Amino acid sequence: DTAVSQTPKYLVTQMGNDKSIKCEQNLGHDTMYWYKQDSKKFLKIMFSYNNKELIINETVPNRFSPKSPDKAHLNLHINSLELGDSAVYFCASSWGLASEQYFGPGTRLTVT
Amino acid sequence: KQEVTQIPAALSVPEGENLVLNCSFTDSAIYNLQWFRQDPGKGLTSLLLIQSSQREQTSGRLNASLDKSSGRSTLYIAASQPGDSATYLCAVNRSGANSKLTFGKGITLSVRP
């Protein structure tokens, strides 16, 4: 059983396009996150949602818009993609804001 | 601002060796610390979580310790195996309502048969 799943696994697109990445967790957690892992493998938080409410927005450009339709889903929509958006994006979830986080397999986004 | 450092960036050891991976952080006001494993092209797997009130946690051949006052944590791997080869990431969770994980850059471990 997959705990945290993301789709798609790979995403190749051109500059200027708009794309979405979906995340679902079946752990019953109430908090979900998006992280970005850059080319140097450095992981940094982008957003966190608790009970569908935005808690953390780490100075991410407003081209990135997370959407949480329910506690089990947190999708990431990216407008006007830029070359610098190329990275691996990880979704994670936890029970509460400060407990153990479980990560999805990642979505490798390549912008050409 | 919290900074997490993991040195060295890479480590190569022969199979069977006991080893210690180090993690240091600048702000001791943490809620907990989590160690992860990342295999190439894969997601992160949680290994151990230590609460700020704890000194250590153990899972199988893994033991993680925490010294909050000195801003240090170690991950001890006993009797290393080639299957332990991966990148090990340390992440600290700050206290407060807006808690979030701050990651180190990881240590890439290679265990030689």
C-alpha cells in the first residue's frame, strides 16, 4: 500500500507552460507539505498545509499555487514555468505540524 | 535562522565496519530531529525520529543520538552492509506553530563489499 503517492513521476515541459503535480496520502494525516530538491540535492520546504489551511509559504514565487481540496490531497500548480523550476518536488505528510514526516517518491520536473 | 550541517559530504567504508554519521544545527530550539535515507532517484525513507526531550532512539542496526544543548546528532550504523549505501539526511523540526523541517545536505555513504 502506497502511503504518499505523487503523479506524475516525471514531467518534461517547455518554458512558459503551466503544469500540475498531484499528491495523495492514505495515512489519515492532517498535515501535508511540498519540498523542492534542487540540482545540488538540497531539500527545502515550499509549503505546508494543516487541515487544508496554508501554514507555511517559504517565499515561493506566486507562480506556485498549492491547492488542498481535502486533508488527503495537496496539489501543486505551477504557472509560466521557468528553467530554474527544474528540480525534484517531494510531497510529504504528517499527523500534526511537528511529528514524523512521510515522503512521496518525488516528481522530477524538467523545463526545457 | 536554522542551519543544518552534515560533514563529510561523502563517505566510503568496507563492509562490516561500524560507522557514525554526524549532524550539527545552529539553533537548539528544536522540537525534534529526524534522520532519513534517500536512495538514488527515490524518495526519502524515515529512519528515526528523536524528540527534543530524548537522548537516543534505536531501530535495528541504527542508533541515533541527540545532544540538543550542543546542537549535535549522530546516526550510528552497526555492521554496515552494501545495502546501506545511500544518502543519509538529517532534518530538524523547529518549535512553535509554524514548525518545519530544515534539512542538511546529506552524507552519501558507500559500503564496499
